[in-house]
Amino acid sequence: MKPIYKWVGGICAAVALAAAGVAVSGSALKGSDAPRLTAEDVLDMAQPEGETLADAIPAESASTAPAAKDEPFVIKRVLPIDGPIKYGEWHWDDEGVPDGPLVVTVDLEARVISVFRGGYEIGAAAVMLGTDDHPTPLGRFPILTKERHNVSEKYNNAPMPWTLRLTWDGIAIHGGSEVQNGYASHGCIATPDDFQAKLFDIAKKGDLVIITDGKKTGLGQSLTG
């Protein structure tokens, strides 16, 4: 059986979707939905002809022993999502998941956000991100504030409900935007409203948000390593 890998910010099948231009609440641009592939398709396409999937895994990754499964930031479950996550689509299932530290991951290449509680993925959605001129920053960010009815004073009081602020210069995870292909943000991470309401409800100040660009991991591996 081939191993299943995930982008740190969501399912490996979430291929990068082109987005250009800028809009806080979404300014429509030309474009159509990009084709979506399975996790194994993406890995198989990336490896040279005749090379096995195991050969395609970097040696340093193969030789690194998985972290202990009882550690809070180790991936213990990923959501069983059928097919690719499309713009506007979101998933949430926290039934039976024990309490634990919350870690939110976002991958710019996959354009997907994932929510992990105690290492169990409980939520995933496609997101709207920034552009080259207004990029979404990489790194680790604690949630600084929670603002239920926030607006952007910088951009004509554009609505940003359920804001989870990551930086003091305006980068946040928030709702209030139309998340679809051809739309972009000024660097924020915009999610579907219903998804964001659930995330806002359980998130706390200080919870960790990790933003990467093309990083993959898998079951038994660390979210924060």
C-alpha cells in the first residue's frame, strides 16, 4: 500500500490554483477551476520514470523515525475526504475527537487550510490567499486577537467577520469573502463563512497557525517539526 501524504496545509490533492489581482472581499478575475488530482497522482507525477514511490521520498525523510503517536502535535488522523477540495468547499468533523492543543496549518501551494485538535484533523477548506504584490507571509504565528465583527479600515471597511489576527499589520484568517477561483486577498487567509465560524468558536489567543509553501507530512509525523 502506498503511503498517504498531506500538505501541511491540507490534502496533497489540493493542487495550486492560479489567482492574480487583489480584492479584500474578492474582485472577480478571469479563470476557471484547475484540474484536481489525487495525492498519489501528485506524487507519481513528480517522480522520474521508472522510479518507485518509495524512491521518490527524500532519504532524510525516510530515515527519520516518526514522532511518538501520543505527542500532541503528531498527526493521528486526517479527514476521509473523497476527491479534491474545491473553492468554496469545506469539511468539519470533530465528533469523538478529544480535547487537545489546536494547530491550524495553511499551505500556499495547496491553497488549503487544515485544523488539527490534539493531532486529529477536524476541519479543512480551500482558501483565498494573497498575490505576489500582497503576499500571504510564511512562518509560525500565534493568534493575537479574536474579533467577531471586524472590518478593514485600510480597505474601505470591508467586512472581515470571525477574524483571527496573526500580525499587527493586518494579516488574519477571516470570513466575509467569496472564496472562489479568480479571487485573491491582500495577504489574508479568507475562508468560507460557515467554516470560519466553527474555527473562531474553538480557537483561542495563542493558538498556533503555521503557514508553509508546498510542505508535506503524513500520519505519525509532527505538525510542528
